[in-house]
Amino acid sequence: MKLGIGIGWRPEIAAEVEALTGIDWVEAVAENLCADHLPGSLVRLRERGVTVVPHGVSLGLGGADRPDAGRLAGLAARAELLGTPLVTEHIAFVRAGGPLTATPRLEAGHLLPVPRTWDALEVLCENVRIAQDSLPVPLALENIAALISWPDEELTEGQFLAELVERTGVRLLIDVANLHTNHVNRGEDPAKALDELPVEAIAYVHVAGGVEKDGVWHDTHAHPVTAPVLDVLAELRSRVDPPGVLLERDDAFPPGAELAAELETIRVTLRAAAPASGAGNSRGAGAAAGKPAAPGARDRTAVAQTALLSSLVAGTPAPEGFDHRRLRVQSRALAAKRADVVSKVAPELPQILGDGYRAAFLDYARARPMSGGYRRDALDFAERILISGGLADPVAQRRLTHWWEDRSGPRPPRRTARLVRAARAVLVGK
């Protein structure tokens, strides 16, 4: 299955993506698509013969719980709607707690690394098999970037991925920017990881930008692709010709000309790194030998992941063996991510609160872990402001109250009520 060169489709750059030449395929975040109809831009791209691959971010296949049937059904529906040759997700956990630990459910709002242990591998493999049985097309899984390392890991990243492929037959989505991130943040050699993982299982490759700050690499997807990331892409190409390579950009979107230039740089890198005919290896050595996990792997994984996530989002003591400084960096990053996403999900909130939005949200996030989705988070944030004394500006207070009332009831207000409220706001000067 040859995909070619692609780019991540996002609503903010839909027009720019449509205008790009030489694009063979696009990838769209699955959770941002309706299960029964597509945005016009994707419809037009598909009519031109451009493949669209849905990329999931919320399954949490590396988590202790078995995959949620509703989320799997939603991903399957999007795959059917798009007529895609495959779907992709991440090797990560995104929530913890709940019945397995008899603790409140916690949501990370972000992708967190699973420990590279036999227990975690056993849980991941079972979850992957469940997902594979529920999806109408093959599944590929992405390695993630991480700010933190688990103590007492038993496998390298390459060994972990090799075992996963061997046990489940799942394909791999290798993100070379994430390999670079883990090199800076965790001291892991990208070349060694590429030597150990089964490169013939690669479905496609991600390339993305980031930035280094205070010795930590932040995988922002909001900066240009850097030379070190392109070097990792070249390392990969020297071993295998990947079926597809995709440029990701999720924020601070540049003009279409800059996106086109980055895509051309990726093409040049791939051509320059291609080995001579007959050279290169199809699979590196060093995959770990199979070893079954002991009984209770899912329960032990649940306890460990809940302890870590609780430390990151609820301020409980850090689990033993973790780098406390890195945990603080990760905790701040999770809170900032929540603030950014809520501002996009509910753009009225920063409009109402103005410059005070971010500080108010971060203060809220320190006291209130996320237990549902981002829309629920936005409602809870507004509710906390209203309950705790509201806003000094009576106009902003009224707007925030109306915003919360419109969205917290069993159904949205009728159109007549909205029009009357809007007219009243104009009369009183908003």
C-alpha cells in the first residue's frame, strides 16, 4: 500500500491543503470528524483521488482499561465513511482510575507514555487485538514523544515495538520527530531504536516541528521541522523506503508557500538518503525474546498509571523513581494544553474573560483534574468562576452566565430565546 507524500489536514489550513500540488494523501484527526458526513474540503480532496486516513487520539490503547466500545465504533464509522485503507492511533494512555483501582476517573487530555515493561506490553497487545477485531481496516500505531521516563523499564523502545508487532501483527506509524524528542528528553538513540524495530512493518511516517527550551524538547507541531528531525528521517530512509511520509502541523499555521517548502525539503531528504540499489536492511536486529506477563498485569498497570496521572493532574505525591523536575514540567504542559484546547472548543470564554482567561484557567486546572472531555471541562471552568464570586465586570458576568446556561441545560435554548437575549444585550450595550 503506497501512500506517497502527505500532510495533516486541519480545518484552519483546509484551503491551503487543497491548493498544494503533489499531495497524494492527507491525515485527519478522527475525533474532529463527524461519523456521518465530511467537511466539504475533504469531500473535494477525495473526489480528486486523495486518500484520507483518520488518525485517532482518544482510544488510549496503552491504558489499563480495555478499549471503549463506543470509541471503537466511532473510529470504525469514520473509516467506513472515508473509504480509507487503514486507521491509526497511538501507543499511549490518556486516562486512568475508575473501577480497576476504585478511584475517580482522571483524563490526561494528552498522550502519556506507557512503561516499557512486560506487564504493559501484555495489556497493550490485548487492547490492540480488541481494536483490530472492531475495525474494518488494518490498524497502525504511533510511537509518542515523552517528557518523562518510567523507572525500571525492561525493554528499549525498539524492542517494545518489535514485540508488539510480533504478537499482534499491527502496523507501525513511526514519528521521527518523536524519536528526536525522546533522544533529547530521555537520552535514547534514534538510530538504535530504528535498528531494533521491524522497519518492514512501517505503514507510514510522521515528520513535525518542535522547539527546545531549558534542555527539554517540546513536540509542539507549531514550529518548522528542524535539521535534527530531518536527520532521523534520513536514518530511517537509509533502512527502508516507507510507504508514506506525512508533514504534521497543528498550530501557528504558516502560509501555504511555507508548507509547500517544508514538503519539498522532506522529498529532498528522502531522495538523498535512499540507499544504493540492493543496499539497506529490511529489519534491524535486537528484538527482545518473548516473555509472558505474570497474572494481574492489567491491575498492576492500572495502579501504576493512576498513581502517575494523579500526580500530574491532581497534585498527589510523585510515584517512587520518577524525576520530580520532569514531572513538574509535564504537569505544567498538561495544564497549558487544557487551556489551549478549551480556548478552541469554547472560544467565547477567552473573549469574555479577556487577558485574564489563561491565568484563571490554570488556577482552575490546579484544583480540578479533568474527568470528562474538553467541552465538559469548559462548562466546569465557567461554573467554578460563577460559583466562586463571578466577575467584577457586570457585562462579562452576564455574558458568562448566559453562555453557561445555554450549554449546561438538557437542550440548547430555542432560537427565539437566543434572538431576544441578543437584542437585549445590544440595548444594554453588551
